[in-house]
Amino acid sequence: MSLTWPLALIALLAVPALLALWWWMSRRRRRVAIRVSSIALIRAALPGRSLWRRRIPVALFVLGLLLVAFSITRPQASIRVPSNSTSVLLAFDVSSSMCSTDVDPNRLTVARAAAREFVEAQEEGTRIGLVTFSGIAGLMVAPTTDKKALLAAIDTLRTSRGTAIGQGILTSIDAIAESNTNVAPTGVVLDAPEGGPPGAIVGYEADTIVVLTDGANTQGVDPIIAAEQAGARRVRIYTIGFGTTTPAPMACSPDQISGGGNGFRGDPGRFGGGGNARNLEIDEPTLQEVAKLTGGEYYRAEDAEQLVDVLTDLPSNIVTQEQEVELTVWFVLGAALLVLLAIVLSLRWNRPTAYRVPRPS
């Protein structure tokens, strides 16, 4: 919970001030004494009232005043609400290292299947786009609600040399900018949001980028620079590092290689993304920093089951957005109910009753 006007908490001091005034006035009334011949006669004349009946209405009234004073601060709470205008851009790594067989039968086959489940898991009405990157990046499917078109595109994913993660992020930003006028395209230079660095962003756009990669950036824009551009536009990025650190042979079928052919088999050093085995190692520090700068999260998946779990769990995070909801009206309503209850109980328990004073014998 946050307070819009925290200085208004000073209003709470009015309650103890009123209690002090009530105590002082009670002391003054006690100074006026009336002499009577017998205390027993007074006690017999007074109706019986328990102590708690006198204190409960006062306690409820004081609590109501406290709630009224607190409501002046305009309290707010962050709640997650469904977003009907979410666009999810899946930036998919199709570098040659995706032919690695450390994940059976190879990384690309498993990633294709997981991406299909990701698309099918999205709620109806959620727009999904597909961006692929290897040495260059391109938009394969603009954000759409047509799941059949997305699934067909996923089935045609093919590998190529190079890994341009940063360019994949920038291409995803531009795809979002086409449908969301609040997101500027990458050609427009923006500063970091006011009030802190990109990691301290408050109020994200509904659109989200999911980057799935199995290696490190080898060419093009630095992923950190691309993440800063996304952060300045209040677009979150979730990053997924896929694959193991165990060297394995490379094997892709003809339909998994750009240009077709008869497929290939080889060693990691020959076909690893940018042409070297180093690209088989996931650059986790960079992926973690990309997610941190944009308010997203980084996930690691080393096999098919983990990748499916990560992708199918993402919808619960990316199709809902945090929204500040003001709670002032609820505090005022609660205060009104407490004060009303205090008045009702006070009138009911302390209403005057007719009684007779017994005569002395």
C-alpha cells in the first residue's frame, strides 16, 4: 500500500487531541459535587449499566475517526488486473547453435514445440507476434490473434549463422510501436524515465517481449543498449536461456536449415552460431541484466520439460498488469459504518428509562 499524500498523516493527531479534550471536560464536570444524604439511594436509583457497554461505542467512534483521518492520505494499493490490449512479441533465436543435440533431438525441435504450447496457452484476444534473429532480425508475424498463422510460422523456423540478440529486441520494439502509439519506434531517441534508472520504471505498457536464445550476442546492437531502449519505452522483456553447457554434435534436418539441402551433422566448433563453440554458452549475465533493466525476469531451461514449463507459465505474468487502485472510498465507507454503529449502540444502551426513587422507611 502507498499513500498519495503521506503528510496528511498529521490529521491522525486530531483524534488524540479530541480524546484529551473529552478527558479534560470530564474532569471539569467532576468538580461540581452535590451533597446527598445517602449514596445507597443514588445507587438504587441508577439503572444498571456494565462498563463495557459504555466503552464500546466510544471505541467504535474513535476508530471511525482514525479511518477518516487516514483516508485523507488517499491510500492506494497495487493489484494485478487482466489486460485486454496485451501484445506479446516472441523473439526467437534461430542461430546455427540451435542445431545442438544436447537437448534431444535438437534445440530447435524442442524450442518449436515449446513455442507452440506458449501460443496455445495464451488467452483468446491476446495478440502475439513472432520475431526471429540469427545474424539479422526480422518480423515473421505481426502481433495478431490468429493462432493458426502463428503456429504455421513456428513450424517453418530455420537456422542461420550469427546471433543478434540486441537487433531482435529492437525489431520487437518496432513491431509493438506499430500498434501501440504510446511506444515510440527505435528511430526516436528517448531518455530513461524520470524518477530513476530504467530498472525503477513505474507503470509499464501492456506489451511485452519474450526473448528465447541459446547463446551470446555475436553481432549487431549490444543487448544492454537495446534493453535500455525498451526500458525508456516502458516495455518489459522476459529472457530465457535455453540449452546445457555440455558440448554436443550439431544435427539439423533439411527443413531446419535456411536454403534447405540435405541437412548436416557436425561438431559444435564448426556450426556454433557465429561459427565458434563459444556461442554455445549462454550469456546469462547479459540476459539477466536485460530483464532487470526492463522490469522483466530471466529464466533458465536446460531441457524440453523446463522450457515448456517456463513458456507455459509466462502468460500468468505477461497478460496481467499492475495497476494502482485508490482505496480512499473504502476507508471512508468503513469509517461511516463504525461511527453509525457507535451512535446506534450508544442510543440503545444509554437511553433514559423511567424509575422510582425508593422512599426511606
